Amino acid sequence: MNGINVFQTTGRIIFGNGSAAHLPGELGRLNAKKLMIITDPGLLESGIIARIEKILEAQDFEVHLFTEVQPDPRYEIVEKAADQVKSVQADAIVGIGGGSPLDIAKVAAARVTNDEPVDNFFGIDLIAKPGLPTILMPTTAGTGSEVTPIAILSDEKEKLKKGIISPHLFPRSCILDPELTLGLPAQVTAATGMDALIHAVEAYTSRNANSFSDLLAEEAMCLVYDNIRKAYADGDNIEARSNMLKGSLLAGMAFANAGVTAVHAFAYPIGAEFHIPHGMANSIMLLPVMKFNLLGNMGKFAAMAEFFGENTDSLNTRQAAGKAMDALESLSLDLNIPQHLSEFGVKKEDVPALAEGVMKVTRLLANNPRKLLLQDAKNIYESVL
């Protein structure tokens, strides 16, 4: 734990059932009247965007739509979105959806006010000026993007996902309405919910964890673990949906400050190369990476067992840590998460290039509680083929 801790998050957070109705008021705080909503085709078809448009147009906002965001979006999509924002002279951006639309909204807002091409933003603190004002509204309980200064985009040339980290990516406010997550398909609930849980697990075990991030990560782990099965079994369970969204929010706050670790580093290459959904990729890699990391912070891994409802009274630290892993494995099976990379077409001959991809994600490996070498990365991938 570092001697000096810095904590940052989104300045205004509106949470609760029906809170989507607060969007006009939040836009009013920004003196915005001409908006670009950035979202994806699925949300457009779901009717959610039409509901939001109706709320806005009833109060005389001019609304434009950019709906071309795909899963694991290429960074070139940012340029296209930013061009449309400029063409309509929007004075604010509203991002609605899962992590992909929210990330595109954040970076497009920055691209509008910065002349540098998007690929110059990859890295830490490389965005010079604040972007156009943004408001983010998540429709999944997963990424926590609404409270992070981070965006992850795909570089198809390098077959890798890359991160942009800048305080200029924080939105002006975010609105979390559990009603927008009702009826989310079970598989999406599982993948995004596991992503939120993994954010909390990794923030808790990160080398950069501190007392602030630990409090958030602990509560996030409890909320997500206690509610994800309920939300998966019944997509209309509003209490479970609310707790999942709150857990995702807290996990996002935790990892925005402590960082994630090697699970995400392993997920990026397989997501970019084999188009495995991000939450699914993280879920497959969670247990093998945890088992490797165990020696780096056994006490933290042992403490997690209690957050997952395990009785550890008569167990030593190593045994308690094993209980945490058992609980996560049981959860993965209950949610029908794929257990092997081969289910997505990954072969043994793919492992060396994938492992080299992991080693390029130095930003995350620096947070990992145990030093990882190239051969370790190969071994971990091979263990889940």
C-alpha cells in the first residue's frame, strides 16, 4: 500500500429506479440543448433509446443519434462519432449502453476538442484538453465505465485492446437507473456481472490498493456475489438488478483508483483476436490467474472467502483462500460461463502470440500482486485450453 493515496471519481452520481427522468435536469446544469446520444444498434432496437428521446424532446432538446458502436469497438469508430458530433454542432454527449458505447462517448467527447488523432491518446495522461461535456447512463451492471477515467478500444492491426487513461474522460455526471437493466438477457447478465465482480477482486488484490479502494471493492464483491444468481435467474428482479448496478458502480470506483491486474491483461489479447466478449474472457481467465497470484497476497485472497459467504473459522489462510476460489468456480458453473478457450477456437499454436500480447499490457501487469513472466503467461493460457 502506498503512503500517499489519491482518490478520484465522477463528480455527480444519480442512482435509483426511474432516475433516467433526471437526464433533462442534468443537461440543464450543463446549459446544453443540442445533444448527441451515442449508443449501439441493440439498444436502439430495444426501445430504450426511444424512451430517452421522448423524455428529452418533451423538454425541447434537439437530439441526434450515433448508433454504430459495436462490441469491442475499433478506435476508428471514435473518429466517426466525433465527426458526427462536430457536424451537428452538439454541445453535449450522452452515452447510453454497456461499456462500449460509454467508452466511445468519453473518447469522442475528447476528440472533438483535441486535434490529435485517437491513436495518440493511448497511454496515460495524453489528452491535452477537456472534452465536450458528457453524461453517461449504463444499461448493464458490468464495466463501471461511468465512474472511471479509462476507455478500452481495439487496435485490429496489433490484435490487442489498448487503454486510454485521462482525468478528461470522467463524465460531468452519470445516471444509473436499474430499470434500464431489466430484462437483460441471462448470458449478458452473467458476463457483465462477472466483469463487475472481477473488477472488485482485482482492485482488492492490486499492488495499488488502498483503504479507500478496499472499502469499495469489499462492498462491491458482497453485492455482486449475493445478487448475480438472482439477476441471472430472473431478469425482472428489480432488487437484484439494483444491487448489481450498485455493485458495478462501486467496483468501477475501486478499480479506477487501484487498477485491475493480470486477469484483464489475459482477456485483452483473446478478446481482440477471437472476439470473446470481454466479461466472458475475464471469467475464463479468472481462476487460473488467481491461482497464480495467490502467493503474492494470500491474506487478501483469504479475506475474499468471507465476502462470498464462506465459513472460514477453522481454516488457515491458505485453506481460506482456496475457499474463495471454490466459491468463484461454483459461481461460474452456475452461470453457465464457458470454461475453456477452445470453445472459441483458440488452439495451442495460438498461445505463444497471445502470451506475448499479455506481456505488452505493462500498465496492468505493474499492478499484479505477483510478477508474471512470458512462460507463466503461456502456462496459464494452456491451462484453460
